[in-house]
Amino acid sequence: MRKILFTTLILLIISGRLKAQQLFAEHTFDNNIAKDFPFGDYDRKQLDMGSYDKDPTAHALILKEFGRAWITSNGNTETLIFEYHVKIKLFDKEALKRGHVELPYYIKDNGSYEEIRTSGVQAMTYYEEPNGAMHASSVDPDSINIVRVNKHLSEVTFNMPNLQPGCIIEYRYRLESPFLEKFKTWDFQSDIPKLYSEYEVHIPHVFGYNVSLRGALKLTRDTTAIEKECFESTNLKSDCTVEDYLINNVPAFKQELYMTSPKNVISALYFQLTSLVSINNYSRLNQALHLDIASDWSDVDKHLKYDDNFGSQLNRKGIFKDRLSAITIGATDDLNKAKAIYAYIQKTINFNGVYSIYSDDGIKKALDKHSGNAADVNLALVAALQEAGLNAGAILLSTRDNGTVNQLYPALGEFNYVIAAVNIGDKDYLLDATEPELQFGVLPLRCINGQGRAMPLNAPSYWINVITPQTETDVYAADFTLTADGKLTGTIIHHLKSYNAYKKREQVKSYKTPADYFKTVTIAPGLHIVSSSINNLDSLNMPLTEVYTVEGNLQGDALDALVIDKPTGPPFKSSTRTYDVDMVMPVVSSYTLTLHLPANKTASMAQNELHNSLPDSGGELNAKFEINDDTATYTQEYQLNKTIYPVAEYAGLKGFYDDILRSAKVQLKLTNK
């Protein structure tokens, strides 16, 4: 059923392509306007280049890249052809990892697949020999391998020969794809700068694609022309619109903390199939049958409702009938039933790391094998909740690394993940049972990415905000006693709630035992941990608590105010930012140090108070030092209330975090009375 996905699931967007065809009809395509550069050319100037003057920190530089895509037909099936050719300068050792090349291609359940022929791969390294002579070395064809990554993904892999700092690598390949709905995206930007990036596309007039340029960069060149009778299938011939896109001197995209997927902000060309023409048994284009792609979401709803690997799995709730009494034993209300079912799925089906909106081999087999992809896990969760009489459903979403979904048209291919939702009383709970340490009602970070599409089987689908009431919450309480001879003893109690409790559970359980984890904990100089414990490690719906007993000696005449988990550096280092700061969820942090002093000592701080607040109640920081008789107290509390901070607020947010760091570095100065 999914093999005809592109003919049923994408909404027609009226684009300017037909107007472009009319406007540029008099301009016949000239192959000299855009053409691939010669393979195997290199020169001394490129080899001698020691760095890139526009970005001296770059480890590598794309000297030139060229891509070409077109659609061809053998009379029965249409194929998308994509050719890619690139030449890269490797400046240093860090860049040599780019000499390991992986070229992915996709395989569908129905047996259709993309293909990269290893015989068509060309690859060479250009380098300088010790005597100063320039040399070129080709990749051995027998060393080009095909690696099966998973059921749906394979890779052609090879290693460039004779890699060394200063060398240049060059390779090109061709990919053939039956998936016309997946016209190749072109990323002008990457993590290294580019001198020249060009993409040439040939689109027959029997196909309609909406083309969009995302990102902040402007095109250096954008030409459109008509190529006569470039496409032929059965008895039909069609002209093509040829579009050539070029950007020179492309800066590297530098990923920073607290951002969504780079796909949302890098400069790139995207293609969305909007219409096609039935090309069988027609000799003239204007007589052929025009087909729009997915008129509305009702087409998607119908498709998923009856899909063997989606709707049919949700209807298999009966497989839980004989299991529910044991699963929900002791649960006296709907909320506790839901929590028990959620915990059962967490423990029963191990997530294999594969994202999908479709079950792999069915939820019954996933239960029997105790393993499955994201859809196996969460569709099983929905089915079990429904069998228990709860109002539950599935929500499609795009994970953060996959980018946000364009809501203007129902492009099912933009979704790559599914979660569960259950309504109890007047409250909706969003659930993902793939993570064994995740508490009920909290989502992993990858799932929080704007809106998802709720897919009830017996009602129209609708958009829903994928938002949960989770926070990053830390509460520290340190209580120390200083003796007259400089000995320090005390306790540190660390409470973690919501998402931070989940992260800590994951961290602790990544070690063989909690004792192994505690060996990695660092505290202030001069102190060491005498004993440690952790409470509610396996009680996912409870706050997590770490308790440390510490002792040591005062180092000189000062004590760090933050004796544990001191931040190491600022999260925001760039002076400016061109995209929003996405905190994902609110942040709440509280730290209190109480120091009991001996009769002969007093304490002070260089700055007793520090305050900072962000506009529109975006956040607040309060740090304060007080001394009362023989007790000194330092508190640092801050909270960030917004999940998104726009570019205009970046400077203020950066200053806010600078103040957090400043308040974390303070010391209590101890002097004799």
C-alpha cells in the first residue's frame, strides 16, 4: 500500500512553475550554463593552500561541489537520477575523518529501493610526496563496500587512499531512486565552508514540484530555461524546466547549544511533489490526465487507518485482553492503570533505536521478541491503553534532528516518529515508552519539536502541540561545619525532578553499579566523599535524591560557594546569533550552602548580592550571601520560564547565563575575628 504513497498523500500546492515555464519558454536550455566540472583536475595552488582566509579555523574546505537531478523513464517506470561531485581540501589531521565516505540509500518494505552502483563511484586523493612532487591516487574499486545499516537503510562506503594533512579528496557517484516524492534536497551549507555549490535540476512538465529555499543565504545565480523533449515515456514526450542554483563563498554552519535541527535553519533547497500526469496511452501532454497529490488530510487519515503497519496494529488491542488483569493488578483508578500499562510496555519491548511511524513486523511479534522500533513500542502502548477502556490514540511527529513539519500540506514523509496520548479526566498525557528510565507523562528531548498530528482512527486527524509540563529541575542543599583547625564536614542533598531526574537515572544506570557512578562525582577542592546514596532510582514517578556525606580540609582561607556540579563554561559563546534559542522546556535551579563557623572565624564575599531578570518574565536570577552570628548562607536561585527566546533576546539571555556563571564562581572568604 505504501508503494503508491506519493500519489495519495501530498497536498497540491499551486506553485509558480507553470508561470515560469511560460515566462522562460523562449530560453532554450544551454548545457554550458550549468555543467559538471572535470574529474581529476588539481593544481599546486590548491595543494599549497594552508587555510581558508574567510574562515581560518576551518579544518576543511569544499573547493567545489556540483549536483544534478533529473527524471527518466523506461516506458513502464519512472526513475529519479541524482549525481553528486565534490572536491574537498583537508587542512589538518582533524579533517582526515572526511576521508571515510558513507553514501546512504533507502529501502522500502515493499521491495522498492534506491541504488548506488559501486562500479559508478569515482574517488581520488591528490597529495604532495616528500620530494615535493604532486601525486594522485585512486580508490581501489574492490575496497568499495555495501553495508546494511538496518532494514531500511544501506550505505556504500569507502576510504580515500593516502590521506595526509594538506591533501585534496574528490569523489562522485550516481544514485537511482524510484521515489519521485523524495526529490533530492540540496544543502548549500554544511559544517565546513564552501567556495562553490551548484545544483542543476531537470523537471519534466508532467511533474509538478514546489521548490523552496530555506535559510538566510541568497542565491548567487538562479537561472531557468526550457529543455525540449527531455522526457519520454510510452507515447508521451515532455519538455523540461531546467533550473540552476548557485551560491559562492558559503560560510560554514556552526551548530550551537539550544537549537532545533540544523535542517530548520541552514540554507538548502527543498522539493515537494505536488502533481503528476498519467503518462500511459497519451501521445500529447495536453490530452493526458492530470493528478493532484493528496488533496487533503482525509486521504492521509484513510490511508493510515487501513495500513497494515499502522491502523491495523492499533486494532489489534485484543492481544492484551488476557494480559491486562495481571498488568493492572492493584490499580484502582484510570491514571494508575495507564501508568501500569506504560511501565509494562517499557519493560516488555526494548527499543531498537529505529525511528518510524510504521510497525516493523507487527506489535504481536514485537511483544514476543521483546524488541521493536518506535512504532512497535508506542502503537502497542496505544492498543493496550484502548483495551483497558482508556481514551488513547497515536500522534505522528518529526523528531528534532529531522526538522519541523510543514503544516501547509499533508506530507506524510516528513514524519518519522509516533508517540501515544491518553486522556484521563480533563487532562491529556503524552507518552513515549521507548526509554526505560522515563517517567509517565515526560517525553524524551527528541520528541519536543513543535506540533504533531493526532491520528484517531474514527475521527479526522488534527494538529496538536507536543508540549508536556516537564521541566529541568535541580534543588541542592549543602550543610557544612567548619572547625577551628580548618576541618570541614557536612552533607550535600541533591533533589532532581521531571526531566532532570530522567537524565540522572540514565547517567547512573550507564555504569555497572551506582558505586561506579559515585566515583566520577567531583566536589570542591580539599573535599572528598565519605559515603553516598541515591533514593528512588527505580521509582520513575518519584523525584530522585542523591545524598553525600563529605569531609576535608579548608584550602587556604576560602571555600567555593558551589561545592558540587559547578558549571564548566558558558553555553553561549557567539556574540550574535541568527536563529532562536530553543530551551525545549523551562529550567528551575536552586542551591543553598549553609556554613556553620567556629567561634574564631567569620565569612564574607566580594559581592553579597547579584540579580538579573529577563523581559516579559522570561527569567530571573537571585544570588545572595548572608551571615548571622556563626552561620553563613549563600543561595543561588534562577529560573528560565520560556522555551523559545527569539534572536532579539539573545544578548540578554547570554548576559543572564554569564551572571549565572559569575555567581557560581564566588568564594566565601574566611578570616579570623
